[in-house]
Amino acid sequence: MGFIRQQEENMAVRLLTWHYQRREIDLPPLDELQQKAKILVDEAHRIARQRGRNVLSIMKDLVDDIKKK
């Protein structure tokens, strides 16, 4: 895994953690959080390829969508 990909996944973990804390939801175990972050980054890259948007803004939108469900 490349450096940029690792940084994106770390950013996604922090973003998910922030959302859990903001909504006062217990954090899942770290490995589960990392798995969700990996899926989030994969989905953000897929959307970015299709729509040409910024990966970070897409990740933020995806996290908001996850929490609304």
C-alpha cells in the first residue's frame, strides 16, 4: 500500500472517530474501524473516478450518509 493511500485511510479513521464521538456512539474496535475506513476510501476513489471530485470531500459525504442510515 502506498503512502498516500495509508494517509487517506488514516484520515478516514479520524473522520469516522470524530463522527462517532460527535453523535455520542461507542467506538467500534480499531480493526473494525480500519476496515470501515478502507471501504470508505475505496468507495471515495470509485466515485472520484466517475465524477471527478475531490476524494476527501467524497469521504466526508459518505460518512454523513453512513450515519444517517
